[in-house]
Amino acid sequence: MIHKLEAKNENLHASFSKDYEPILTINSGDSIRMNSIDIGWGFTPKDGERIRYQSREKEKEWGHPVIGPIAINGAKPGMTLEVKINDIIPSWYGWNCAGGSKNWHNIALGLSEENEIVFDWDLDSERALGSCHYKNHHFTVPLKPFMGVMSTAPSERGIHSTIPPRYCGGNIDCKELVKGSTLFLPIAVEGGLFSVGDGHAAQGDGEVSGQAIECPMDLVDLSFVLKEDISLKMPMAHTPSGWITFGFHEDLNKATIMALEGMLEFLQESYTLSKVEATALASVAVDLKITQIVNRVKGVHAVLPDGAIGHFHR
């Protein structure tokens, strides 16, 4: 079955909690088509006044506007939720900023006292191109849209920020999660309670200014399948780039080890290898990339490109 959801106040929240009531309950195998708003909690029509939105949960702390939660019949802790990204179509505008805040990377770069600047982008989905006019410059970048936040609900009590990614997903900000990708998320609570938001039209690995091209999405088309025979500790994905495992931690070294451990486990299971054998193989076939450095915890993803390993068992 295909369900449709609209980004409106009663469908939006800005935090995660296992106690939030689902806005929709679906079955494994169902799809959902929806739109999303921008991270400024609004949407600006091309020829109209800006529409502003609010979270139905009325959180005191800012969070990303995410749609959900969506419950999946039969989802239980220990299972895995397969999220297929069928299509993502950006709306007509987006922006990103730099400077103007005293976060760790701005301080290190000497930008914490600089006034914030904003690049406004015109987005052309048909040509997959973003254009920015800034002072006497005209920049263009290819569009590779993805959703920054995709998450099931954490099992811990209380209200949880959307800003840092965690074991059940969240603000992963991985630019590889484009159309045609499949994200695998651990399920920690009954029903799974999936939420999505934070549209990005384009981003570099690292998301170094603090934002990608932040944009609303005209269409986010996702399909959901419960996997009872897969149990994950961390999110995992298969994308047009290959297989991906993730690590999230305040310490970049520890985030790196988490992503690498996940990939080594994948290689051990795929090729019946010991851990040291998998490490030797990973050293010649796996790429480690910095997902983002700006979300309270840092992210690393390990990528095994499709076709990178030829295997002939004797």
C-alpha cells in the first residue's frame, strides 16, 4: 500500500521519544510519499509569502522539523527496519551558512568572530543543478539530494535531541544516502517509530560549515520492510556507491573504530574470514570517510564499493 503524508503541524516534531504517539501505522512492505519543509521551520512558495510551521510537541530546544513517528506493525526491539529510498525531489530553493557561531570548528578555523554569511541557492531538479549568486560570484554545484535525518526511536527514557546521530539513526548527514539507496536501522522500541526530515540538496563529506544546501523537498518516497533475521548495533546502508557502515562519537578516532568494526563484521560474515583477515582485506578495498564534524558527535562512514573485491573460493 502507498500512503501519503503532508508536512503540517500535527505531523511534525523536533525531538525523539519512545512515548510519542505515531501519526500513521503501516505494514511491512508499504510505501509513504510525503513532502518536507526546510530547517527554518518553513516553506517559501516561489511566488508567495513564507509559510511557518510548529512542532506539535512544543519542545523547548530547537530541533529539525521531522515527520513522524510512523509505526510499523509487528516491529519489535532487536529487529531491523529496511528503508528503501525510492525518490527524493528538492523544491526550488535552499541555503547554507558559515561563521557567526562559537562552535569548535569555527573557533579552530578562526571564524567564530566573523559575521555569518548566507549562500542562497536556486535549485533546478530537472537539470540537477544548484546556482548561487553571491556578490560578484556565480557558483554552480550538481545536486545530489538526500535526507539528513532518518531514525527509529531510541529506547532510553525521555526526550532526545535530533541534532546528534545515534545507534538508531537520526541526523546522520551522509551524502551517500541518495535515491536508490537502502538504509538499515536498528529497531529499539515496539513499532519502530520512524521519523524523517532535514532535506539536503547537496553536501560535501564533513558538512564543514554546519549546513549542507538546506532545502524543502517536494517529494520523499520511501518503502519499509521489517527484517526479523537481521539484528544491528548501528545503522548500515547499501547505496549506489556500495555498502556502508557508520560510527558516531565525540572522539573522531572512536567514531572511526565504530565504523570500521561494523565493516569488518560485514566482511567476516560475507567471506567467512577471521577479524585479522577481514582487516587485511579492508585495508586494500574499504574507504573511510568523515561523514560530518558538526553535529555534537562526529560521524565516520566506511565504504566498500560494489565490485571492489573479486572473490573465487577454492
